[in-house]
Amino acid sequence: MFRNGEYRETQYSFKEVFGTLVVQKELFDVVAKPLVEDLIHGKNGLLFTYGVTGSGKTHTMTGSPGDGGLLPRCLDMIFNSIGPFQAKRFVFKLDDKNGVDVQCEVDALLERQKRDAMPVPKTPSGKRQIDTEIADMINVQDHCKVEEVDEDNVYSVFVSYIEIYNNYIYDLLEEAPFEPIKPKWNSCNTPVRNGDFIPPQSKILREDQNHNMYVTGCTEVEVKSTEEAFEVFWRGQKKRRIANTQLNRESSRSHSVFIIKLAQAPLDADGDNVLQEKEQITLSQLSLVDLAGSERTNRTKAEGNRLREAGNINQSLMTLRTCIEVLRENQMYGTNKMVPYRDSKLTHLFKNYFDGEGKVRMIVCVNPKAEDYEESLQVMRFAEMTQEVEVARPVDRPLCGLTPGRRFRNQAFREELSRKLEMRGGPINGETEEQSVSEMFLQNFPPLPACELLDVNDDQTLPKLIEVLEKRHKLRQMLSEEFAKNVLAFKTMLQEFDSSVVSKENYIKGRLSEKEKTIAGQKTELERLEKKIKTLEYKIEILEKTATIYEEDKRNLQQELESKSQKLQRQASDKRRLEARFQGMVAETTMKWEKECLWVKDEKLKQLKAIVTEPKNEKPERPSRERDREKPVQRSVSPPPVPNAPPVRLRHRRSRSAGERWVDHKPPSNLPTETVMQPHVPHAITVAAASEKALAKCDKYMLTHQELASDGEIETKLIKGDVFKTRGGGQAVQFTDIETLKQESPTGRKRRSSPSNPDPPEDAADSEWTDVETRCSVAVEMRAGSALGPGYQHHAQPK
């Protein structure tokens, strides 16, 4: 279906689906024909037409000229089936308590005469001229009938027609008397001047002795033909409330119910008259319901009475849906919830059907218009759910115990007797039926001669009379003997028949006992399976609830996962911003350190230039290449501070932070200074290169750094810092203090970095230059951005 420019598809399952080109006969054969068969067999039936307004419910029920709907076809099938077996009028008489009585032929005749004498309009008869407006609707050429009809019963059909308007029940066949004092109203419930009738009084629902619901005081008309019944229906149809709305020009404003009651009773043993026993009467009922269409007031633009009517229609349909849902839940889950029948007159009237007193069928009418999309979905969803409700239960019919086929055997006996009498020249008219058996028997004897004696000497009359009497006597004896033989033969036949009946009864009893055992076993198995089904349904319900809980947890976890993902994305974006910021800071710091390193390098070069250009009193002696080759290691070693001083016991300088755990970082390029004061830190971890493992164990860090001072001496710096953990789980050092150890010559002369030679060589100038070159062989360079923050890296470059 297209709605708002979109295509949406929803699938529903039904027992039968009819297309738009289906004919009324096909629909009747599938849906309504089984209900008519059940009606003939004494079972109740209920047929709904359900759908949105303007979907074709009334057309489905009544039909159109030339193609009758379900209602005229049901009537036609009923009268085609019971036509030759109908009782005369008023043999069956309905009482005011939803019961039926049977009358004898005399009482029925008096009722008919009384009815003919009344001045009120008579019930339509089949001999009258049919209204041309409905003639084409009831002209059904199918001649459909029920095959298995009990021929020993007589039948009578009663029809009534009611409507449920604004949750009130009205009789559409009621002839309202004219009362000029009261205001006059038309069928649309508005006052008019020329009043044809006063507003009808609403009827009351009551319950009979069999707990069946009925409308008290409702007009029930006995009909004898399809034409007569449909004419009664059409007379009530003209009174039904319809109105013009935005969606339907002739919208039904009420639920109409056409009720067909079929009374049947068996014939007596002779097959002539109805058996006068009320317990043997069977009353079945077929209700054809044309529901008003569900509608939305915002689409119909209803106001005033139309708005009130729409609200009552929707409320009654909602109550019907609620009752079906509760019945379905009670059957599927074994619960015993109360069904709210009394919330609406519609559901209260058909309470017995939903409790199992008959079969219920529903025809769902769907309009393919896109504007009815939402309403059609609701209708089909409800109709699909009603298929899961089973309300039918078996109905026991009373047994009369009379011989079947007695009607036609009695007719055949009469025809045969009339034929024989005609052959013998006897009466063939109605007097034959009134003759006794003895009169017919005497007709077979020879006739008596004249017995009048006119003369005393008459010798012929008496002998003839004696002769005739003797013949009659012999014939009588022969007939008596033949009768005795026939009686004996008949007794023998009866005895044989009794013995065969007894044997058959014994056989039937045995078979019945076997069947009863089988039925009892099947009932036990059925109960076991029902219990198993209920257990499985309960387990399925628990699993469905568990699955619902898991799905809810899954949705919650998915929402939590989405929120976590969004949080991680935000953290990642924050991290990227911080990384970009840190990269900018690193680049800025790198440039700063590079500028400082260049400045330090320039200062070093200036110091070196000053050392090189320093004036000497003597020409420096350049050492020979052979001596350099012999002692290559001593080139980078600084000379001891006091070469000729005696050995002195070293004193360790105590650190200011000796009470804490330290990491003592001494690079392998450091040279021993052989000074008296040496840095000493107790309980320190000495490492050649800083590592994260060592830093994790301590909270203080010390780096021993050596560099050449401006005077050429080695200057030792102790760079100290605090160790702390980073957010990423690593270790970082923040430098806090620097201690400097420096050694100077008391004479102010620059020391040589190589050991002293008591015999200086001849090339003193070369030696002086070599001393400067040797002292500058250890280069010191400061770099920024090491793994532990700003620090120093040490490396030696041999010249």
C-alpha cells in the first residue's frame, strides 16, 4: 500500500482470502453454506461482516440486483432444503421467553382463522406480487440445498430483525402506533411535521432458562418462502439508521442483526401429525450481523449526533476485540479471566456463541484505498487474532425413538390402498380413509340374497339363504385358519426377530464397550497432551519473557557501548589536541635548546681560541708521534691535581639528601678525578644508563656530569632531580639542583692533562701545543629532549 509516498508491506494469515473479482456464490459456498447446514442439523451459527466504513460490508450481506448476497442465499438454501417438510402456520408457536411450543392441528387452524380476521397488515405471502426493488436480489438460480435432511421432522422458520444503535437495541419490524400527542421523528432522529411513527422504544436483553441471551418483546415473524422472508428483511432495512459522512454516502450508523430461527419436531408413529412433546422440539438459530464500520472522527469530520454515533460504534467494536483477546488468552494459557461481555450490548447479545453455543465465522472487508491504510491494518490484525479462538462444542439432539422413514411409508401405504380399492371398484375418494377395517373385510364375503318370505309354501328362499350362509361359514373358517397360520408365522417371525435383535444388541453393547474404552483411552491421552501443551506454552511464555529481558539488556549494553565509544572518541580527539600542543612545545623547546647549544658552542670556541692564542715564554714542545702511539689512552686523561703530593686518605662528601633512595647515574665516559672530596650517596643504585626499572625503585635521581672549565680543568657537576610517575604508567625526572666540584692549581698555571715528565723533551713548543690539544680531546655537548627530560649526553671524540 502506498501512503505518504512510501511503500510498506505487512503480511497477515487467514483461512481463506478472496480477490476483488470474487462472486457472491463462491463466497457463500466457503463461508455461509456450512452455517446453513449446521442450522438444519440443529446447531447455532453466527456470521459477522467486519471492516472499516465504506469497505463493502452491507453489500456483502445483501448483495446487488442480479447478484444476491449472503442473506438471500442463506434463505434460499433453507427453504430449498425444508420446502416439502414445512409445518402449517402456527403449528409451532414462539413464546416470550425464547422458547417454542407445538400445537395440534385444531389449535393451529383456530390461530390462522383468528389472524385472517384481524385488520392489521398480514405477513407477506408467496402469492403476492414481489417488490421490484428486491426481486432481482432473491432471484437465485443455484437451487442449493442440504443433502441430509431428516424427512421425519417438520420445520418452521421464524425471522426477526434488530439494530444496536448508540448501545441501545431497537426492533426494526415493530409497527409503532400513531400517537399525535408525542413529537414525531424521522429515521435520522430529527423532528418532522408529518409524523409517520413515534420513536421506538429500546428493548431489553434477558437470559432464558438455558442461559441463552435473547431480546425480550422482539417481533418474530413466521415465513414460508424465500420471497416472504426477504420482504420482511427489506421492510426492516428501510428503517435502519444510515447517514451521509465524508467517507461514505450511505454509512451504517448501527449494528444490524438478522436472526433466523428454525424450529423442528418429529412426526408421530403414524407419520401424520407432529409429536406433541415439547422436549422433542429443537430450536436452532443463525444470526447474520452487519457491523457498522470503524471510523476516525478526524477523517469523517463528524459533529453532533454523528460524532456520538461514531464514538458508540468504536466503543462496541473495541469491546468485541477485548472479549476475543481475553478468550484467546484463557484458551492459550489456561487462565480463567472474566470476559467483559456486559460492557456492550453487541457482545452481551452473542455471549452464548463465544461460550461455545455454536460456530462463529467472520468476513473481513478491506478497502485498498491508501487513506484507509492504518484502519485496515488494525482490522486485519484483529481478524488474524480471532482465528486462534475456538468456541464450538458438540450439541446433543433429543432422541425420539421412533422408526425412521415413517412419513414416506405412511404415504406409500395410502397410495397402495387407494390403488387396490380403485381396482376393485371401491371408493377412491376421501371416504375410503374413513372406512373401518371390519367393513373392508366384510366386502370380501359373497353378498346375501333377498331374505323376504312372501309365501308360506316358498321353498327356494330359505335353501338359498342356508347355502349362502354355509359358504360364508366355510369362508370364515378358511379365513380363520389362514389367520391362525399367519398369526403363528408372525409369532415365529417375531421370536426370530427378537432373538436377532437380542444378538444384535449384545453385539452392539460389546462394540459400544470397546468404543467406550477406546474413547476413554483417547480422552486420557488427550488430557495428557493438553497438559503437555499447557506446560510447553508456559515454558514458551517464560522463554519469551527471558528473551525480552535479554533483548532489553542487550539494548542497554548497546547504548552503554555507544556512550563509551563516544567518550573514547572525545578522549582521542582531546589526546590528538594535546599531542599537537606538546609537539608545538617540543618544537619550540628544541629550537630554544638549539640556540643555547650554538651559543655554548660559540663560547667554547672562543675559550679554545683564547687558549690557543695565549702568549708563552717558551716555545711549546710538540710531543713525538711515537710517544702518542705508545700511550694512546693517556691523551684524554687529565693529570692529577697535585702530581708530586703524597697519597692522602680520601674523605667522602656526604650528600644533603642521604636519607632517601637514589639512582646514581654515572656515564661510562666520566674520568676519575682522584680528588680528596668525592660524591657519596648511601643505598644508591649505580647505573651507567638511566632505565625505567631503576627509576621505578627510587624517588631521587643524580647525574654525574664532567666538562672542561674555561681554565682547562675538569669540572664535575652533580645534577639532582625528583622521580615521579607519569599518567601513561612511565617514570619522569624533574631536575631541582646542581652541585659543582672544581679543581684549580694554586699557581694559576694551566695544568697538563697528561702525566708529568721530569725530563721535558726538546720540542717544548710542540709539547705545549700537544697539551692544549690533549685537554680539548674530550668534547662536551648539551642536548635537549632526552628521554628523561632536559639533561646531558657525554661522548669522547679522539683527535
